[in-house]
Amino acid sequence: MPSPIVQYTTDGSHTLYIPELDEHYHSVNGAVQEARHVYIEAAFNQYRKQEIRVLEMGFGTGLNVLLTLLEARKREVRVIYTALDKYPLPAEILNSLNYVDIDKEMFAKIHAASWNAPVHIEDFCTLHKVQIDFHDYEYPGKYDVVYYDAFGPDKQSDVWDQSLFDIIHSSMNSGGILSTYCAKGEIRRRMKNAGFEVHRLEGPPGKREMLQAVKP
């Protein structure tokens, strides 16, 4: 994976830019705003159980994990969190991000957790970071919430193919929620073909729409 460049977004939080792909890890209109809107509000906070199993497609900077765990602590729910990423970021990049301003101690615990083994990082959270290609993972869980936060389908089309949506659908509990910033019609059709009920929702700042998919 090419070396990313740290950039500020309009809400003051950082994102990373990959020049070779002409792609950002988060919206330039606000990285933290986007993550809260797309993943916390549209997915995690819509699922009302005392234990929530989260699957993240694309660990990236760890921002989604951080915001999820802070929300879980506030709601007093337990989280079993699995995050997949083939190319983990180096520590020097992670240490330069201003997400530590949100909760320095929690951010440090997330990134200190070893890869490829479940780690108990809080009384209410087990985190399992897996360094693997999405297509090679066995998806053993029954997930309640899925954050689909891979690079866009125009940049990495293979991580948005029909087979992955089919597998994820079969790996989710009934009533489970998948959310993504992507609102492309073809992605919506693939989700529907996999068996999801798909909803277009208002997008985060700078984006008109996003997708929320529910397993009936």
C-alpha cells in the first residue's frame, strides 16, 4: 500500500490521502463527522442490545473503533469488535493523527492491541484486528452491525463484489445493520441481491446520500 499523507478536514480532524489512488481514508468535509454519521448513528446506535457484535471492513486509522467504543461506554453495552485490513498503517502515521484528542488512552489501547488475536482492551470490549484480504477471511461470527468502510468501488472494485455481500449477509444476525458511505446504484443492487433491505439515507456533510442495509 502506498504511503499516505496526513491532511486536515473541514471539522478539524485528520484524514489520510493516498496520491497513487487519488483516494482519502475519510471525507475531506470532516473525518470524525462522517464516521459518526455513517457508522455510529446509522448503524451502531440503531441496534439496541446489551451485547453487539461489530464487523468492520477496513480498520484503517482505527477511528471507527474509537468512536464505537466511546459510544458503547456511554450506552453501557458490551462490544465484540472484529476489524479486517490487509494493509495496517505504520505506527508513525497513526501517532501523527489528532484522533488522540478525542480520547488519548482509548486510542492508544486500540493500536497497542496485537493483530490476529482477540484482545480484551476494556471491561466492555474485545477487539480482534485481523490482517487479511476480505476474500480470504472465513467470517465465523454472527454479526449485528457491519461497517463497510473500504476504499471506493471505483478504486478497489474487488472489495465490493457480489460474493462479499452474499457472505456478509449470511454471517449476520436477523435484524443486523450494514452501513456504508457509498451510495452507488450498483452497490445498492448487489446488497439487494444478497438479501438485504436497502435504504438510502441522507449522507454526511458534503455527500447527498449513503446506504443502510438491514437483514430481515
